[in-house]
Amino acid sequence: MLKRTLSLTALLLAALVGFQSSGQAKTITYDGKGNEEWKKTARAGDVLVIPDGTYDNLKLTIFGKGKPKKPVRLKAETPGGVILTGESWIYYYGQYVSVDGFDLQNIKASTLKGKLRAPISNMRPGGSTEKSKDMCKMCILQHIRIDNEHKDSWDKDYRWVDIAGYYNIVRHNYFGAKKSQGRVLQLNIKHADIERQPVNHRIQYNYFASRNQGDALDNGGEALLIGESSRQHVSAQARVEMNLFYDASVAGEPEVISNKSSDNLYQFNTIRNTSASLTLRHGDRNTVQYNWFLQDQAPGSGGVRVIGKDNVVVNNYVDGAAGAQGEPEGKTYRTALGMAAGYSQKDDEANINGYQLSVNNVFDRNTVVRSVQPVMLSAWYKRDQDMTRPPQDTTFTNNLVMQMGFKPLDEYWTAGQSISVDFTPESDYTNKKGRPNVAEYYPSFKAVSGNISDWSVSKLVKDGVTMARDVKLKGCDAFGTGDELFDAYNGAGADLSLMAEPLLWTPELKSGKLGPVWLNANWNDAPRGYSPCS
């Protein structure tokens, strides 16, 4: 590999300026000479090539104005053949810009204007987070790997990928062992709030690999964050689909995916062996459907946690969620399916990042098996504020909750129940400030019917749950991935035939279309079909 040590504040080639009068798209190969701040607009169809080699502290920035069928492309000469190390970065903005095939290794956090910066961003360096003119629209980041973070950045708090603008795609990437605090990928929506537009991003076919090779951290170690607490009302309309998350949340972080905006869709994802949950932390009208949570009893692992209004959790499969087992009391949010009580109205109005009242949420046709903290439909946590308002108008229908020998966690907040309604006026809890917390009312249900369980349930849902203690579910490798799965039973549980195969990334088997094509010899494999167990 060719070794180059360069520090370019913005790409791309002074030579490109000379092509602007020709009116024809060009392929331009970077020659590695000089420190140019490239300000001209790349023409539609131009292909900007970085020759294969290892580049240290190389900062690539491109402003392009492509067209739908003629994007501006920034690419490695050979996919995976350009290795960027140290404080390198790739920043791209404009419209219809494609970034393709780079390998970021031993990466460090960069600093610009006194602030730590992500090594990849679709914004102008130092640009405004409030104005989309400094961002990318209809741009693509694909076939990228980021891995093996440099130890000098392990104690930093920064993100790896920042996405802003509108209608952008992040697909077929490998996000490896980020040991530092801060999200792997964050979708920013401040500009969308100001400009009153949904961002409409797509996050697809990415592999989020293990993060637990560093020290245990706390809040802020998610793999993916969409939005922020203060902008939870923003209709982001992002889609997150066909991604694999494996051990992808830093130890101590309860959220592998943190949703803090509205109208987003999470579907056909696989979360494996990860000590966290997909959490609708803030926001309304989000949908979580057709996802696999194959947790293998990982400490702290969960499924879907809901806060907010009009959210739908349908046809998901959760197996082996260990929940709060072995953790300090108060970790009630680590459930296979869970919903929090809300702050009092006074505390809610004073704390935008608190727990909002949950209203009209739907849990339908989900399967929960072998999970020691299975379902909690009103959870009270030991918080600084008063949590007095249980959920209202919940729909809990046609869910299959089978312990199959795994006893539900027997702590005061679950009482050994597989379907628990924890926080009611009968509860006797005290918050961190020493004040007694008393629920203002009982949780209310719009519908509870068609559910099946093999363990005891709360009296508030017993009329909608059929006890099936003697049922032996049939399990099989329904997709040929090595996962023992269980079909729906008597109309309850997830319909596996509607779901894509559980995603894998192992030395023996990598799912087709997952991650960069240059890292996955099976990239062109056809999807694995479903074969019922019965």
C-alpha cells in the first residue's frame, strides 16, 4: 500500500476547475499534490477518484451539484482499496452526491473550531445545523467501513457519522468497534424543525458491530439516534430497515436505537446479543414492525420500549431478552416489550427530556419467548421527578408470551408475571428525592384480547389472556440461519412468513446485501425463504 501523509482542508482538485467550461462530465483522479480548498461546484456526472493507498490525516470535502441520473461520485479507485487513518474525514454536501468504497481504520476524532467532529458528515465543515443549504439532499453514503478506533480517541465523546439535510441514504456500510462515548450514527433534525420539512432519510443494509470492547459507559452510547428530545414533535419520516445490530450498544447504555422524533418506521431489522432495546424514547406515530430481537440472554437485553402517543409495535419477535436480571433495582425499562409511566403534568411541562404520557399505543401480534422480563405495560422507574401518570388507551392484542422454563424476573416491579402492569394506585414507591410516588389512576386499555401466555399475568389484563401452561411450542430453523424459531400459536404471535430472514454476519455466513460488497462474498445471495415449523 502507498503511504501518504496529507492534510487537505477540503478537496478536491484544483485541476477540476479547469474542466468546468467543457460542459462534459469527467473522471478526475486525485494526484495528491498541494493543499487545495476546492470551492467550485462539481458538474453532474463527474467521478472523483482517490487512488488506492493508505492516507493519514486526509480531509476530503466535496460540494457537488449532481442530477438524478448523473450524480457526482467520490469513490475509492478499488472498493476498500483506499484506507483513511488518523484525523481523516469525508465531508460531502450539495445534491445528488455519492460517496463510495472507503475504508476508515485507526480513526481519531477531528477538531474544527474547537469542537470534535465526526469523521463522516454530509454537511459543510463548520456549517450551520439550522440551514439545509449547508447540507446534502438526495445523497448516498455506501460500501464504507469504519473500524478499529484509535486508542487516543477512546476517552472522547463524538459521533462517527452525522447525517443532516433531506432524502439521504446510508446503506451497505460496516460500522465496527467504536469504543468511545457518542453515537455511531446520528440523524440531525434541527433544520427540519426550522424549515418544517420531514428529513425522509433511509438507513438500510448496514452492519453495526460490537461496541463492548472498551470500558462500560453510560447514556450516549447508542448505535443510532434519530432526532433529539427538544424536537420530538418533528415529523422526521425516516426509515430504518434491513440492518443488523450485533452487541451494538455500549455497556450501560439501555438504547441501541434511540428514537427522538415522530413518524419513523423501523422494519426488518435484526438485533442480536445486545444489552439494550429499540427505544421510542420521545415522539409519536412511530411504527416498529417485522423486527427480530435474538438476544441470547445477554445482560440488560430487551426488545421494544415505548414512550409517547399513537405508536404501533406489530409483528415483532423477541427471544432471550434477559432484561434487568442481575442489575440494580430500577432497571425496569429493560423488557422484551415495555411502556413507561409518565411524569406528572407539572414535571412533564418542565422537563422536555423526561417521560411523556403514553397514550393510544398498540402492541399487536408480537412473539416474546424465553425472556426473563417479558412484558411491562406500565413501568415506574426510580427517577428524580414524580412519575404519576400510567399509560392510557393501550391496545394489547394477539401477543404470544411464552416463558418455556425461563421464570419471569421476580422483583417487586414485576411480581413474577409474564405480562405485568406495574404502576397503579396500589403501588408503593418512592422517588430519588424521597417523595412517595402514587399513580393518579389505573392504566387504561382500549383493547386486551387474543393473547396467550404460559405464566401468570396482571389482573388488569387477565380477561384478555388465555393461559396455556402445558403448550409445547414447535421450534425449527425456519429460515436456515441456525436460529430456532417458534411459529405463531392459535392466532397469537408474530407471523414469521411476513418477516425477512434474521440477518447474520459471521465468518461462516453473511447475509446477502448486508454491509459493503467488498467485505461480503455472499453479497449477491438471494434472500432465505421461510419454512413453517409445523
